[in-house]
Amino acid sequence: MAPYGRSVTKSEGVTFRIDPGKTGSTSNSGQTQSGFDFSQSGFKNRELVLTREQILENIHTVQQRQNLPLSPTLVTTKVCAVNLDIEMETGTGKTYCYVKTMFELNRRYGWSKFIVVVPSIAIREGVYKSFEITAEHFMEDDYNKRIRFFIYNSKQLHHLEQFSSDGGVNVMIINVQAFNARGQDARRIYEELDDFQSRKPIDVIKSNNPIMILDEPQKLEGAKTFESLKEFAPLSILRYSATHKTEHNKIHRLDALDAYNQKLVKKIAVRGITIRGLTGTNAYLYLESIHISAVSPPVARIEFEVKQLNGIKRIVRKFGRNDNLFDLSGGLSQYKGFIIADIDAVTDMVSFTNGVVLEAGEATGDVNEATLRRIQVREAV
């Protein structure tokens, strides 16, 4: 839901003249003798026209609808005047939620320029993938349009030209290291670049009045990062996290209990450990799981005891067919005859040449209370 209430009228973006930088030529049509091309126009987000009191009133309306405490004031920062917190439990679809928020803000108010800031390259790639796989879904979900999205790359600055000139919904995904690190690539965003018509990429970005979305903002609260975010001059900031470190104006909360009640996450299950007594052996074994692959035979993850220089230790390792536990344990006598005969991924069972059969979740041998708790803690982690 858009957070600003009914007082904001829809605008399809404000047309502005894109700074083209130096073109290096003065002979083409549309260029002045100073070497600048003023023929390009772009679309930026319209500025907020509400007063601080009106914005706070609208935030209160949303908070009442969400049964949240009313914010006593509009929390402003040096980065921007509007800072909204969206609390969502891990695994409940934060990325999907803020992509849909972009569509709604565009449909209701015409805002179309967004920046998603993430704390790492791994999260950046995951966010990019989410945009890819949900594209068709949102095309069919009453919006009938696609988001143009890209990952900021200091060597591919043509994307910034399109970001400014395109009238549709545009999203730039950027990891904090791309503008907050010490390397040359990170500094390029603040420098006048010859390959970018002597312009600074940051100036081109902020001229769009972008709405900024922070994914996992608690990981982006360092002093240096905070100062860097100011350079983007965002129209507003939406912060999506399950664990907000610093609170602003919270407009949505989906905690663990709500997520469970709405069947958005699975309930917590305790791993049951079956203790199996095998006649004639005291070999400790715990069959954790069986892993299958499209290109190789199944393997079993088994915890067993291994003789080491400092004593006997229990470890988990992967076993394949014909593996000899006696050899792999360092010659512990209790594992004589324990050669894996078969690993059945259908029944989740491992059989040995001595006739012993274990099913996934079964343990045998010296299994005391401490061992059971240790296995359960490991499974939980």
C-alpha cells in the first residue's frame, strides 16, 4: 500500500532536461558552441507536495489500520525527510512486497524511479533474480507493464541514461560496496568521467528524485554509509527488514506469530532421533540424511567416530557405496564389517555388508542424552 494518503495527486512524472555532459563536438543539431547537447529530456519523480503535518497524519492513518503505535513525530534524517519502516519476518517475501509497492506507487501516484540498496553482492544477485522471475506475474496482475531493472556497474553507465530518459518504472539495484568502498570502481560514481561525457554518475542518478528502498537496513547503518546515502538525494526511504536496528516511522509489521498464523512460514519441528539397538555391535552411527544428484550416485551423510592424534572424535562425512568405515575411522575395531552395500534414496536407508540397516534419523551405539541434544541442536542450526 502506498503510505502517503489521498492528498497526493497522481502525476506521470515530471519532465526535466538531462545533463548530457560534454559531447566533444559543436557541429550537430541541438548542440551549442560550448559542446553541450540540450536535446535530451527525461522523467523524474515528482516532489512531495504535502506538509510535514499532512505526511504524519497519513502515517497515523496507516498505523491505525495496522494496529501499530502512533508515531509522535515525523522522523527525519539527514538523508531525507520521509523514512518509513516495514517490518517483515524472514522468509515472508520482502522482495516481492517491495516490488509490488513500486507498482502501486506508480499506479497511484506516478512515481517511477527507484533505487534498491542491498548490503552484499550475494543479496544483490538474489534481488535481481526475484525481479526476473516475477516479471510475468506482475504483467498479469492488473499492472500490464514491466519494470526495467538493472544492476549498477561503473563500467556500464549507459544504463543511467536509460534510467533517466525512460518514462516507465525503472529500478537500479546497487550493493553498498559499489559506492561506499575505497576501490577505484567505487569512487567512480562520484567522479567526472571522460567516458561519461565529463559527468558524475551520482549527479545523473539523484536528478531523478529516486525513491530508495533499503533491503536489510540494519546492515547499512555505518556512519560512512549514511553519509554516502545522502548523495543520492532520495525522495523518501522505505526500509524492509525483520530486525530493524534503528526505528523510524513504522507503517507495517509482520512478526513471527503473524507470519505463522497466516501460514506464510512453516512451523518449527523437532527432529526426532530414533535409537536403534543392534545386537553384537557398539559402533556409534547416526544417519543424518541421503543426498541425491542428477549426475552422480546418492551419498549418505553419516556421523561416526574417527581415531585422531588427540583421541577419538565424532564427525559427519559423506559416504558412497563400497566405503569401508573401518578404514575411514582410522582402524577402530567396532567398525569391522561396516562396508556400505547400498544407499537407497527412495526409502532413505543405508545397508551394510554385515546386514546392518539404518534409516535416516536413526542412531545406534553409544547414544546418550547429551548425544541426542547435540544432534537436535545441529539439525536446528
